[in-house]
Amino acid sequence: MMRPPRPLLAAAMLLALPAAAAAQLVPPLGGVVGRTLSGVAQTLSPVEATLSDARSLARDQLRRVRDLARRYPDRIEIDRAGDAVRAGELVVVDPDDTVVAAAQAQGFRLIAREDLGDLGIGYARFRTPQGQSVDRALPRLRALAPGREVSADPLHFPGGALGTTTLAMAAPPAAPGGARIGLIDGGVRAGTPGLIRQQAFAAGAPRPNDHAAAIASLLTGGGGIRASAPGAALLVADVYGSDPAGGNAVAIARALAWLTREQVPVAVVSLVGPANPLLARVVAAARRRGTIVVAAVGNDGPAAPPAYPASYPQALAVTGVDARGRPLIEAGHATKLDYAAPGADLLALDRNGRARSVRGTSFAAPFVAARLAAHLPDLDRALAALDREAQRGGRATGRGILCTDCRTPPR
């Protein structure tokens, strides 16, 4: 029996948290014990609300992934590891002509072959032989490409959600003139403050979506939202477009290679997926060339598998906290955790420019990126400055909480 994909499994575990666990009745005791227990009951009320929010996010993710796989079986399949991947596609890192020819001779169809510019990394995408699943074809292609890294092309999902509309305000675009910050996500609308360029890495892109618009607004402001990187020049790579299998590792790798060519020092990636050899290589190569990935750890809960790209050693992994500095109960984890930042009790703009409440580690990553960009170009000094700024908040916040005064609170 095929088990559910990792995002679904983590979401299901989160949904299984008992709603009544934080609402146990306190017996009517008197004296000090009674007053203490009464205080505990009052404290647990917001915990129950937080659990409700966490379950809501988990339901959304569970529903979204299941719906995608059901609606687009020719585009998305679930591999043996339980991950959503591009259906019938495999990727070989740094193939030579001999590997390509051998694969084609065995029925693998070459979809695309590309060198990622100055990063010194190439890849080839192959369609599996007709009727073969990714799992069945993967060992065959690995045998034809000895010494090469061969994998499926996993999908990545946003690590946050937007709530109800709270207000609608118009604001003139801010003139870019400060740091250069990249955003790898969906598209954003024309007139987004600071936007200087938008590049397509998926079919139908660029196409504005709410998640990308929210991240952009937390960086450069607009619509009554406080900018954490005022005056920053924003370069947006749309890896989703209208493709149901968008957000795949190849698209993110190509987007990061583009930002590196454009000499953008910081790239925000509030997307989460499994480890992938091509993307791992690109994240490492980009950092060597001066572009560092700031990535969210996702919202699949602490028991979920490690989140990528946040878990790549060369990326900065970011988690979220609420307005009281408490770690988000639904926050995922990475193999290491660098910083935390506000990820709840704040507003951001949707793709139509309306301010909405947002929650998730997605929305913490741009705050850390903004503080990092403010201290560059020397990365070592920038990281030392972040460590000095960070407010200590315990192990669940990494080296500390940044940008606590950056959030725009709900009205």
C-alpha cells in the first residue's frame, strides 16, 4: 500500500492533535491550588486557538496536494519516498554525450539539456519510457549513468497561508535604490514596490499569486505594509506560473542560477520540498559566487522530515514566531536552524494589493533576508551583525529572533 507523501503525512499528524487537549476542565478547588489551576486554564485558551490555526494550515496543505495529484495525474505522481514529483520525468546532473545517447537508446526521451551558466553545473531532463513510473525507471537510468546523480524532480510547496482580507489601501510604488533581493516563488503584479525585473521559469509565468505577493510586500512594503527592506530592488523568479507541477527542483535551480548571474546577493525561498541533488549543487555553487539562499522551514510540524532548501548547509534556515516571540506550533524543521522572525500576527498584501493576515514560516524568511541584505556585501560580517541583533529565544529559534519590530500588526 502506498503511503501518503511526506507533506501529507506531516499534515495528518498535525491534524491528529486533539482539540480538547488544551481545554481540559479545571476542578473547582480553592486556595492557592485553585488560583494556580485557574491561571493555567486561562493560559491554555490561546494554545487551543493556536492549535486550531495549525490544524487549518495542515488541512489546507493536505487538501492542496491531494487535489493536485488527483486532478493532474499526467503531471504529478507520488514516488516511493512519498514525495510529489513531476510525473514521468527524471533528472541527470552533469551528463555527458555518452550518457544521453545511452539513455535515448533505452527509450528515455530527452526533454531538455542545459548548462547553468557560470555555476559550472549542467543537467538533462528525461521522459521515462512509455508506461513506466518514476520509481520503476529510476534504477534503470542510474545504471545507464554511472557516477552521475540521477533523481526525480520533486515539487516544493509554500510554507504559509493568507487569512481573510482586513483592509484595502493603495500606495505608490517605492523607488528601488538599496539592496538587491531575489524572490523565488510565484509572480507578482506590475507596480509592486521595488520590482525591477521578473523572470519566468514555468509555463504561464509570470503570473501573480498571493503567496509571492505577500513575501514581496514584507520586503518592500506598499498598501500600508511596513517595508523590512525599504528601497530594495526586487528581482522575482516565477517558478509556478500556471503549471500544476510548478515549484519543481529544476525550476528553482534555474531561477537561482539566474539570480546569481544577476549578482543578487540574497534570495528568499519560502518553499519546502525534499532533498534533491541538482538543487543542492546549485545552492552551494550560488553561495560560493555570492548569492545566499534564505529559506523557510515550512509548516509541516516538528515531526516532519527535514525541509529543503532550508536544510542545505549553505542556506540560512528560518522559522517563525508569533507576536509574543513564541515559536509557531506548526513550524517544520531543518537539519540546522539559523534564525527566527515574525511569522504570525501580521499583515501582508495579496496579489490584488489588499492587506491580509498571514501565518507561517514563509513570512519569517523575508525579514531575515532584509536584515542580511542590510549588512552585506561582506557575508561573514553580515552574519556576525545578525548574531548581535538577534534576540535570544531558546533552541527553537536558532541563533535568535530578528526583525521583531518589522511586522505590521492586524488592525
